[in-house]
Amino acid sequence: MGVRWSRHATLVTVAAATLMVTSFCLDTGAATAGAHGSSAQGPLPTLPALPSPSLTVSLPPVKPPKVTLPSTKPPAVKPPPAPSATASTRPTAPPATVPPTAGNLPRAGVSAPPSADGPMVTPGSAPALIAGDPGADLYPQPPVDAAVTPQARQVAALSDVEHRIQYLENILARTRDDLARVQRGRDPVLQLLMSLTAGGDADAAPFAVADSAEVVDTPTGRAVALYGAISSGQAELVRRRTEEARLRQEISRRVRTLPAVAAPARTVATVGEGRLGRPLSGRLTSKYGTRFDPYYHVWQLHPGVDLAAPIGTPILAAADGRVSRAGWYGGYGNYTCIDHGRADGQRLSTCYGHQSKLMVSPGQRIRAGQVIGLVGSTGASTGPHLHFEVRLGGRPVDPLPWI
């Protein structure tokens, strides 16, 4: 009975709520329709704007941390000590009193030690040096005296001509190589011209039939230009060779009129009719003058003569004098120079290269015929021999008229 009464009360309550909601919806619809149907009633009243809540946030100030940078002051550099007035600016040569022995020879092509006087050019770097300067000396050269006398000026002129010949020979060798590369190309015009001019002089310009104005930027044009350069270089080389021969004859003629070379206190005991004694009795294997160097494979001035002899053969001083150099000297290997005083108005010296053992030291007095070292193959050498030089005022001259 109680349960039924509870259900009945719930139904009555739900029904009453439904009637109230329906009545509210009908009233709202009628009010909206009236507002749209008649504009004379005016706009609906505007409700006042509700204030929007504002939110103010205050953040505490951020203070950056303090950073201390290290000091940027550079460290103090202590300057190197200044060299003394008596210190030499040239590298010190190895002492001649402790030379390599004949049983432990430096091999040809081995670079000199860091303390040696005059670095040695390696065979691999020689072509690059000559390409940059076709007249460069691959062997170190001592300083020369000023040419103040007619004889000295003549020797200086000979030296200039010989170096010009060396320059021309290297330029011609390089130009011929360039021409050979062009000729190996497959340009039909060039091949035709070569076949038409075959049998002539290989260094003469065989492309006279070609109009160079039309083929400048072609293999044929390059070949024409290279042939012209070779022809011009050869013409100058002939002139320089003639000038060199004339200067050599004049210098040799004066040498034959000189007396036997004398040291400050003694007369030299000469061999035969020469002005100087012969350093050894070996066979002459290479003369003085410009040649294709057998070690570096480029054209170089050969400033002396080569005398073949077995390793260990004694080398004799050509005249009395004082040793001005004794030690390693670049491509010369173990090298000795002796100052013999003055001849023909110039300082005369003889030099001896590629030794296996040095037996004198700088400043030492030497007698003619004294043993100064032993034959070897040090430095830029291809076999045992003595390289012998005669120098006037520091400039090389042909040794053969002197011995």
C-alpha cells in the first residue's frame, strides 16, 4: 500500500513539471514572433554588460646572474737573444777533422744533414726548379768578386754567356716536349701538314703553308707557334755558342802566357807545361761547359772537369795555398776549395768535389802535391770520380788550359 502511494506521488510530480515547462516554451515563442512581426514596438531593451573579471599577474623581476670572464691579456713573449757581432750568419759546415771514412760513404742522392753547408737539391725537385727558372743553378755557387779589371770583366762575360746557354737549352728541351705532345694529337690538318713536310729538318718550321691567322686556336696553330719558338731559340743558341768559343780562346791564350802559379812564399812544382799541378792521373770523363746533367736530367753548366778514379784514390793539391772551404756543399758532396793568391789580376782558386774523405780543414796551409782528400761519390754523383774546378774571382773557367 505504501509503495503504490509513493509511485502515485512521483507520477503526479512529473506531470506537473511537464505542464510548467510546456507553458514556458509557448510563452517564449509567442514573444519572439511578436518582436519580428511588428517593428513599431521598438527594439528590445538592452541588458547591461556584465563586468568581465580581470586577472592581474605580477611576476617578480628576474636578475641575471653575474658572469666573470677570464682576462684576455696575452702572455708575455720573451724575445730571442740578439746574435753577437762575431757570430756568423752562415750555417756551420761539419768539421773537416771528422769526415766520413771510405768504408762508410754517404750514398749518392742522400740529402745533406741539417747542419751541412748548402742543401742538396733532390732529383725529383730539379725539374720543377728548372721549369720555374731554366737558368737556375742546382749546385751551390760561392760568392764572386767584383769585375773591376779587363780580365775580370771578360771572365764575367763568359759566365753570363754560359748561363744564357744553359737557359736556352732548358727552354728548347721543354718546347720540344710541348711540340711532341701536340703532334701526338689526332688533328687531321696537323697530320696532313706533317706528312707533306716529312723528311725535313725536325727543328725547322715545316708549316709555312699554313695561314697562322686562321689556325691560332687549333693544334696546327700551336704547332706553328712552337716550331717558330724552336727556330728562334736555336738561332740565338748558335750566336751564344760562337760568343762562348771566342771568350774561351781569349782567356786560354792569356793563361798560356802566365808563369807557373805561385803561392805567397813558394813556386808551384807543375806537371808538364800547365800552370797548375794535376790533382790525379785519372781519365777525363766529362769536360767543362753546359751539358745534360746525368744526375738531375736537366741542362746545367758543368763548372769543371770530371776525372775518373777508384774510391780512395789520393787527391793532390794543384798548387800552394790556403784552404778556404772544406766540408759538405750541396750537390758537390764533400768539397774542398784552396785559395792560391792572385793570377791574371784575379783571385785564383781550385776546388775538388765528391770526395769520400776530407783530409784538410779551413784555414790550413797547403803545399803543392799534398794529399787533401780521397776520391769518392758523395753528393749529386753517379759514380766514383773527382770533380775538379779552377775559378778566377770566384767564377769558374775551363781547367784544361791550366793543367
